[in-house]
Amino acid sequence: MAMTICDIEFTRDGSVFDPQQLAAVEASLGPVTDLLVVSHGWNNDKADASALYDELLGNVDKLLDLRDLPSVPEILQRFTDPLRGRTFAAVRIFWPSKKFTDADLIPGGGSASAQGEQDNIAAVSRVLDELMKDPERLGDQTTKPDRQAKIQSAKALIPRLATAEAQREFVSLLRSLLDPSMKERDDASAGFFDAAPETLFANASMPVVAPSGAGSGGEASVTDGGAASFGDFLSGVQAAARRIANFATYYQMKSRAGTVGNAGVADMLKRVLHAKPGIRIHLVGHSFGGRLVTAAANALPDNTNRVSMSLLQAAFSHNALSGGFGDHGDQGFFRAVIDKKRVSGPIIITHTKNDRAVGIAYPLASRIAGQNAAALGDQNDPYGGMGRNGAQNTTEADNVAIMGLPGTRYSFSSGRVHNIHADIISGHGDIKRIEVAYAILCAAGAVA
């Protein structure tokens, strides 16, 4: 039996675009015991997000149908028994994200991109063109005149970026497009705003090389992103400018995800909990959507019961849930989610070295921060990513789970964070598969 599905669209400031959608969510709650709230990540149109939802939630439906079989294989009874008697529905979140892909981060792919200065200059221009867009809604292509003017001014500086004056103006223009209230130590964004522009250029001028997962072909070379490493091997001032612009794009989207989660989605969740106390809520976020649902959870009241959270190749800091990291023992930006029990059920986090997008975005943060190791982005990097490494420096986290087919035995429990080693996932967007849906439902089943 197919789940009831509701769609709700949010604008860039976290407002509900169509209040009737919110009313429809509340009206659908009558028979529902469990509500999945699912957020896409870096897509740039509604068709991309809808395709992700259709396949992922279709697999959730298939797994829930196992409860209706006259005889369930013993290997699956541990999965189906906790879910019996429950009625599931889903809310599909649409929010104005933008693409942030391998091609943006690694033009041409690995060392094959090292074709010379002109290629790098063209790449800077393309990234700036994307940064010019600031959609009000998902898929919106309009551009504000003042934003367009600042980007055009930044593009005009590209031929002169060898000078300190041009570097200062370039960085100032990019910073003026962003909300500084979202800066944090977890992902080097505090340094992005605070460091001298010349320092940012010097830090970002070095190649960004990230350790990669083993590919299917064995010992592959760095040029095909295989077993050894992958990355952006260009150097110099234009390479630095592209990385700084890419970091600004990352920052814009992480800020947007936080705003939509903290404002719009959190308000929706509070209305759901008010309309139907005792309902189980299962937050599911992919990529930047992982940050969105974590921000929404962080805005819930302390000791909110019956909530689980599944972070699928999440694009935010692997220290975000930490109780203490770095030389100063800083708390992660979302530590209160755990300390204040705003997610009372299990938190599961898929991670894999095969995620090239997260795997290179966070070494990029390390370069911005001036980290100079040759290979960056793994669990020892202070600026590593959740989707690459899972939750780090988090005492509540374990690393025993390996993602597998339905029937895999997970030991998810309330109050715990479970890093799921998921090399079965082939890349950043490969989260629609039935193994992922199974893990989400296993986490839901652990919420009594």
C-alpha cells in the first residue's frame, strides 16, 4: 500500500511558498503514526528532486509492503516486527538549492583538467556565473541586479588577480553576497570571513588532493579518481580564485539549508507535533538536505520524543555533532541536537570514500583554512565532511554498521549516533537504492 505523500515548498528565507501545502500536511495526519520528512540536497530543479524522492520513497513503500506477506522470511522478521501496525506518510521538501558537483569542484576531472591558465580563467568565470544566481524558489533563474553587478565586477578582476589590490576587492565582493551570521569554526567559514584576502589566495593557490575510495578496477590512477586519490591539481592565482568562489557557493548553500531548516521546516514540525502529539517523525536529508534537517531538529524543543534522523551523504562538517574537537575543544555547531535530546531516537549517517563531491568540498575548506597536508578530507582532517567520514569526535557515535541489503542486522538505538560504512554507495547521489531505504526504516523501527 503506497504511502500518503505531501509536497511542501520553501522560499530562500524559509517561508512556505503555498500555505495550502502546509494545511494539506496537517490534514493528512489523521491515521498517520510515522511521518518521514525528506529533503533533497544540491539539485537545481524540481525534476531532479522529484526523481530522487520517487525512487527512494518507492523503495520505502516496497519494504513496508513486506509486512503484508503471509509469511515473512526469518531474516526479515527483525525488520518487519517493529513496523507492524504503523501507518507511514511522507513530506517531500523542496527548497532553492543549487548544483555543486564534481565538475564544479574539479574542472575536467582530476589531473586531466590541468590544461593551462586559460582553462582556469574560464572555470573561474563559470563558477561566478553560478554564484550570481540566488533563486527564490527551486529552479528559479532570476537574478537580482545588485548581485549581478557585483559578480560582473568580480569577473572583471580575474585578469588582475596577481595583485593584492585585486585580490582584496575580489574577496570583498564575494563576502558581500553572503550572510556572515552563519560562519562557524567547523567548516573554516569563520576563517573565510576573517582572514586577509591575500592569505585566502595564498592558502587556496595550492592543489587540493583528497584520498579516494577503491574503485572497481583495483589500483586506479589519480586521473580517474580511483584507489589512490583524486582532486583539483591546478595551482596559481586563478585556481585560488575558483576555489574561493566555490567556497562562497558552498557557504551560500549551507547558509540557505540552515535558514530553511531552522525557520520553515522546524515550524512545520512544531505544527505537526501540536496537531498530533505522539506522532513519530523521521528526518531524512541528502547532501545539503542533511544540514537542513539537522538545523530543523536543532530548533525543536529540548527532550522531543519519537524523532529519528537519517543523514545520507550529508554535506556538512564531520564535527558538527561533536562535544569537543580541535585544540580548544570546540563544540560542534549542532551539538545541542544531542545534548538537549532534540532527536531522541537514533541518528544514522551514511559515509563513503566514494563520495567525490563531499570528499573534495571539505579538503577545499582545509585549504581555505591554511591546512597544508598533501592529502586532505579524511577523518583526521579538522575540516572533513560528514558524508565522507561520518560523525567524528562524537562520543555517542559508533562505527560498527556496514550498509547491506534488506535483512542486514543493525543495532540502532535511541540516543546513539551510528556511522554506517556505505561503500556500496558509488557516489554522492547514489542514495535512492533499496539498501538506503532499508537503513532509514530500521532507524524508524528503533523509535518505540
